[in-house]
Amino acid sequence: MANPPIPQKIPHVRTFHGKTFEDNYEWMRDKDSADTRQHLHAENEYAKQRTQHLGPLQQAVFDEVKARVKETNMSLPVRSRDYWYFSRTHEGKSYGSMCRVKVASPYDWTPPTIDPETPEEGEETFLDVNKEAEGHEFFALGAASVTLDGTRLAYSVDTSGDERYTLRIRAPRHRS
């Protein structure tokens, strides 16, 4: 079995608030550096080699979890002002959709009975996360919130994996 890759130590000194620190691995902060990428590739290959024997177990666990998850599903509706809000997941899709239906009347607090397989009459998909993720190698939805009057949607996305989210604001798209 091969030995793990050992990163090169290059001393780098920094001072913060009067305290001095030496960081031998500062060079790894440069994600685009050929040296950083080469080291990460070597670490990934080493990990793959060390865990190769776990492949059948990994597949068995994945298959068992997938068999227990209902891919086409939805959350319970939650009322906010004039709408019932809920999310849907669809078989074969990586992400869900955020949906809503208008309340029947201002005094009706009985949630609608919504079929996970069929859109409700008047249902709006105001954020299809699968469409948002199209064209991105990485995609993560952060927070999402609709204004109280229901006319604007604020949501944040990370398309690089660095956990730095970009805030987007738009009118909800009325699709069903």
C-alpha cells in the first residue's frame, strides 16, 4: 500500500493583533495553483486506493437508503398570509421545488390536501432549484424567503463550493 502524500512545508509568517503565527501550509490557500491541485489530486488518489475495498459496502448502503426514500414527495403546507407554502421533490431530480397555493379565504386555516404526484389547481412553483442549478458543476441553495406581500423572492446560492453565497432577488415565477 502506498504512503500518504506529504505536503511540502513552506514557512509563511503572519501577524494579527500583535501575535505572530507561522503557517507552513499557506501555499495551499491558492486553489488555482498547480502545486495545490497536484497535492489534492494525490490525496484523492490515496483515499480512493485506501477505501477501494469498501466499494461493495458503499453501494449496499446507498441502495438501502435509496430504497427507503420516497423521491417524489412534498413537505407539509405552511400558511403565511395569503398562501400555503410547501416544497416538492421529484424522482430522478437532484433538487426540490418551492411551491405555493393561494388560501381559499382569509379565515380558512385548514391546510390543503395536496397530492405529491400531481400539482394542485392554481399551484405556483416559485423556485425550481433544478433549473437554478443547470449549467453549474456545483450548486447549493442557502436561504430563501418570500416577502410578506408575496411579490418578491430573496434567495442565496453558492455555485463554487466556497460557502460564499450570492443574494438574488426576483419576482416569483408563476409556473405550475
